[in-house]
Amino acid sequence: MTGNIQLLSDTLAKAKAENRAALIAYLPAGFPTVDGGIAAIKAVFDGGADVVEVGLPHSDPVLDGPVIQTADDIALRGGVRIADVMRTVKEAHEATGKPVLVMTYWNPIDRYGVERFTEELAAAGGAGCILPDLPVQESAVWREHATRHGLATVFVVAPSSKDERLATITEAGSGFVYAASLMGVTGTRESVGEQAADLVRRTRDADAGELPVCVGLGVSNAAQAREVAGFADGVIVGSAFVKRMLDADGDETAALGAVRELAAELAEGVRRTS
């Protein structure tokens, strides 16, 4: 079974051809329940997201801020397992035909088994994996299995990344590059800042393969999405979606309506005006 890296690449290319940035949404699996999480992803796609990242809930995150940590805790207390993550990917992709990735820290994959994880993710129709804490110099085994199963390997770069490291990461990665707009953890911000535009420029300068560069961390509204769309290939939004669901306080209908509405606002925002 081959994964959907080509679907991911085609989706990002289509957005570029339409003179806009792609909208990439993040939601954790198992939040508020497995079924509820799948419904939320479908709602985000309905609202206009091009790609969704499914978070694999982790007890000791290094990138996720307090909003996503809260959702992860709910999912973990609900007993979410990797099998539920795979089911989430499968049902979301089958229902929409759109690319779905998994965002996970390395430890769960290492314990589960790289071959088992990549094989199951490809079978579920997954497009790839974002691995924020896997050092590129230690990623050869993962990349071998991911390539074999048609999965993208998305690495994270940060404003602190030196040009030499950016070149190494972009050469090793596939699908797109996740550019963290600032130093810190996920969460909504008042502004995205100039660091993000500089990081995108430096990443493109370092990349002979011309991977799309998508920006995350801090984007929460249409105005910020429009700002980032002015210089990035994709706009990644996570905490804002999760916060809308938390604010619904258990009302599933309200939660689904809220994330669908936010996706529609952001989808309008990523359409460049120039």
C-alpha cells in the first residue's frame, strides 16, 4: 500500500497555481473523543482547509503549548491509542479525498516500530508525518521506510536554524518544510512577526529542491493568515481550532460549527490580495 505524498504535493501545487497559500489545519486525534475528533476534521475540511495534520497525543510535548496540551490530556485520559490515530486518518481521508498527515514526537513511533507505523499510515491513506523532535542526522531509518511507503517526511525549522542546517533539512525532507514562526511553543499570538518572513526566505535560499515552505505557530485569524500568505506557501493553524472546540464546553454541534466557521475565515484569509 502506497501513501499519499503525491496528493499532498499536488494539493500544495494547486494552491500555488491559484495564487494563494494552502490552509493547513491541526487537530489532535481522540479529542474530545475519537469519533468527535474525526467529525471535527471533516468540519475543518468542509470549511475550506486544504490539508489536515492529525496530532498523536503525547504526555511530554516539546512544541505544543497549553491549549493543545489540554486537548492531548483529554484524549489520553480517554484512552486514545495509535490505532485510533490511524483510524482518524483513514476516515478523514476517505470522507474527503484530501491529504491527511500525522504530527507526532519520535518516541511513540520508536516504541511502536518504524516499519509497522509507516505501513499502517500508508494503508490508512496518510500523506506523511511531521516529526518536530527527530534530528535530521538521525532520520535515515525513518526516511527509508517513509519513502518505501509513499509518505512525506516533514521537518521543522526555526528562526535559530543556521543556513547550513536549513540546507541539510530541506535536502532530507519531503512534502513541505514546517517553518516555526518564532521560538517557543504553539499558541495564538497577537502578531506573527518579521522572523517568519526572514525564515521562509532563508529556507528557500537553502533549498535546491524547492520544497514548499509552510508557516505555523501563532496564526489564529484571517488577518494573520493573509499576512503569512503574502510570503509563505502554506499557513498552519492549530491552537485556534483547538481553542474553539474547548470553548464549546462539550457541545459537539457548537464545536463543529465553530471550527467550520474558523476554517472558512482562514480559507478566505490565505487568498492573497495582490
